[in-house]
Amino acid sequence: MASRAELRPALRPSALSPSIRRGARRLPLAPRTVTGAPVAVTAPPPPPTAAPDAGIPSPASPAAGRSPSASPSPSTWTPSPVWTRTWVPVSPLSYLDPSRPFPVTLLGQPLVVWRHATAGWRVLRDACPHRLAPLSEGRLEGGGTRLACAYHGWEFDQAGACTRVPQLGSDAKAAATACASPRSCASAFPTLEHGGLLWAWLDNSKEGLAAHAAAEPPPALPQELRSEDWTMSELPSDYSFWSEQGMDPAHASFLHHGLGGFDYRKAVGMTGEVVKGVNLAGGYRWKHRGYEQKNKAMDGRRVFQPPYGSRVRYDQNGFTASFYTMTVPVRPGVTRSFGIFAFCPTALAAPEPGAATTPPAQAAEPKAAEPKAVEATAPEAKAGGSQAPVKPAPKPRPKQPHWVRGDGLLLDQDSVMMQRQEHLMRSQGLTWRNYCLNSHSDTGIAAMNKWMDMAGYPTSLWGPDPQQAASWPGQTYGGWPGQPLPLERVLSRMERHVQHCATCKKGLEQVTTACRVVTALAGAAAVLAALLGMVAALSPQGVAAVGGWVPLVVVPTLAGALGWAAAKAWAFREDRFVSGAANWRRIGGFSLVPSSS
């Protein structure tokens, strides 16, 4: 590990020109020429050349950099293979509902996901070739072997081939001709069930399928991570911000003070190595130390596996904290974020991650100890790799619906901060070059932005037109990023998670039923208490008419307890399934989170 003295020249205030401190100019909109050569990165990144007196460009300035932006619609723009010729995570398998199709948007492409009775999970373009109606509004026919469009009843098999056109009636020849036509087929994408996730290969062009035929499955999960523990949320922040966030451990002590043991009063300056190379295909690796007094001496490692994956590992005192996250663009300003975490003795953890040298789709890594079904349209995905010996994994924990485990306050803090940051940068035409990066803790952020520049993001994915953000499809956060979102939308549990998760949809139904039952019981107890009071007051026998003072005390007390329980139940439902805005306002958001002792 490089010493602080070795890195000091890159961290002197003199190394930052006045232009970078004031955000003098932005990079040209066109992406830089992509090369495969590694690029050294230190913190901060090399400053752009600009006149010392240049100011921050206005939103109307023709100059543009790698700010989060948008482009023409997907029908007129083809993303770079950097994004599509690789396995793209779609959803945790535990979140999927096999009884019906449902819509997903990834990389600006509207998709429909459905489960074939024998072929497993399928992904098609969410458009019926007849009149381009959404297939996600359809239904499963033939015992789950065909997806039927709800508009006119056209049916499709697992490969997207049309199998039935009801309007042709009994004319078998016409039906066969129509179904055999390529124009009658729904566009299908290869799929894969691997490591607890559903993946899709979102380039079904001739070249894309050739690349798929040669590709291996994504890297296996480290043995300490359980495939059923994946979480997934769709968030109103651009891919670039969530990618930066995963390389910014120093924010935790301050943004999340009082949660999860974080305490800004005990924060320390991070030390770490220079990122020796950033590679378009292989990403990069960053070693660093801790960010608080309690973990100052820990060994931290971050490995970026382009274009979506990051693995993080912290080792200290014989224990290992292991994280694996993936960040997938939905559309400009919206990201689907996946995460999985484990804490275990270091002896039970997989070997530390090494820097990748090829994209995840092409990396030949050992298969997981727990076999997973591999499914694809045509051609089939290859299993790849030999079985590696593994150490005993931790004992399985009892399953529990993830909506029971805790609220989303920590993610709320990330979302509110980054959404406001993104709105400011979009409205003023700012880019990451306007950041003032001047410490070791910024090394990962600089490296991440170096990779995004090499990949040509955002133009390589969304195209060159920054004025079309609202035209891209999606099921969440309508109007953003054209207009800022209110707090209720930023913290929406429904848009963030519930509508994408069959487990939480079921949980919402169960909790809503429980809330109504408890509310009804509270109301009935209140009515009974009132009746008992009236009888006791009006009867000549007084309280004896209702059995004495006990019912007059117990029933109102029970009514009050049930009323309190009903209020708590409805608040729980609101925070877990509707929106975190009420809880956010109650605790004061960032400023009034209880302090650590």
C-alpha cells in the first residue's frame, strides 16, 4: 500500500487549479475515444485546462460534459455494446410473480417478464407486433406456455414466436402463414437464472447473439453471500450518482450519522492506495483503510466489474463484511439498484476479490457451490468453469419477509441527498468536473468517473440529445428529471420497491387486512364502551346493570389500546409500503436523526 507521503503531491491544494475549484468548464458532449489501455487515477483527477477566470457554464451553454442527460427515444438510438453485450440483472428471483406477466424497463428498453411453464423466466420486448400494445398487460394461456396480448389475443411462445392470431379464425393456411412471418414475432432476449437473480442479454442483433454464444455466466457470488438475500430498489437518481456512491465510503459517517453505528464525531481521514489502472473492460480495484476510529485499521477493498457490478470487502479483527452491489440504468435519472450483504468470520469468507480483466459476461470464474438453472432463448448460455472447493458456509437463517426487517431510512437519506444533487447539477449544467476532489477518500469517485468517461457515458447509452429526458419509457417517477420530485415521490415505497416485488405486494395486502381488522375491533370496542356507559348512566341499577365497574374500566381501556394499535399499524403500512415522507418529517430528515452515544 502506498504511503501517505507517496500520495501527498497529488493532494496538495496547489495541485487543484482555480478552474477546477470553480468548475471552469465542462467536457465536450462527444465521448472520448475509448481505448483498452489502463489509466492511472489518483485523488483528485487531473484538472481540465481552462482559463483561470472562466465561470460555471450556464444551462444554455452549448458546451456540455458527462452530466446526467437523455437522448432520442430507444427506437432511434442504439446503445453502445458496452451496456448491452453483457448479462444485465433484471430482478431477484424471489421478487418475481410466476402467475402473470409484468413490465420492467432497463437501459431505456420497455420489457415484459413472464414465466413459461417448462422453459422458465422469459424476457420479451413489451410490445405486441400487431399494434404495439404492451404485452405486460396480457395473461398466460396454455397452462403457462404462451403469453397472450390482452388487446386482440395474439399469443407468443417462450422464444417470441407467434402461435395464434384469433382474428384469422379457422383459416389454418392463413394462420400458419401469419404466424411464420418474422413480423408477427415478439422480440425476445436470452435469459439466465444465476446466483439468485434473473439476467437478460439485451442485444438480440446478429452480432449481439454471437457475443452471447461465446459468453460465460456472470461471476459466482462469494460463498458467504446467500443468493436469496438480494434486495432491489428502483431509485430517482442517475446511474452515475449511484455508481459514485458505491465508491464513496467516507459519506457514511456524516450522511447516516446515528444509523447503523455511524458517528460523524468519530470520523477519521481515510488512507489508501492509488488506483493503478482503469480499464474499460476490466474496471479497477481500490484498496483503502477505514473512515471511523473503530475501523481505522481495517483492510478495505473495492472492485468495480463493468458495467454494473461492484464488490466490497472489509476485513478486521478476524471478521469480514462482504457486499456485492449492482447498478443498472433504467432511463436518464432513474436506476435499478441491487445489493446483498454478509458478515461472517474471515475463515468462512471467500478469498479476497481480484481485479477483473474481462467483462462479467466473459469472465470464466468458478461456479457457485449451489447449482443454479441456466436458461436462455437461443443459443443456450454455457455453464463455464470448474467446480472449486469451498469452505463450509454459514448456517442458513430462518426466512422472513424483507419488509418485516426494518424501514428504509438509510436509503431515504441517500435518495434525498442524491436527488437534490442531481436536480442542482441538471438545472445548472454542471458535471463531475465541477467537484472539488482533494482527499484519499475521493480516489474511488475519481476512478469511477474516469471509467464512465472511457465508456462515453451518458451519450453512449442515451444518445447525444440532452433535451429528451421525458421521452424515455419507465414505470416510475414520471416527470423526472424534467421536473423536481416532491418528497413523497422521492421516498415512495411503491415506486421504489413494492410494485416490483411480489413478496411486498402480498405483504401490503396482509398488512392492509390486519390494519382494517384492528381498526374495526377498535371501533367496536369504542361503541361497546359507549353503550356500557349509557346503560350504567340511565339504568336505575346503575353500574350493577353492566356487571359492575370492571367492564366500565376494561372495555374503554381495550378500545384505547386497540385504537393505539390501529394507528401504529397504519403508520407501519405507510412507511413500509406507501411513502417514507411522514416518518422523514417526524424525525427531521438528516438533522434530527438521534445521535450516537
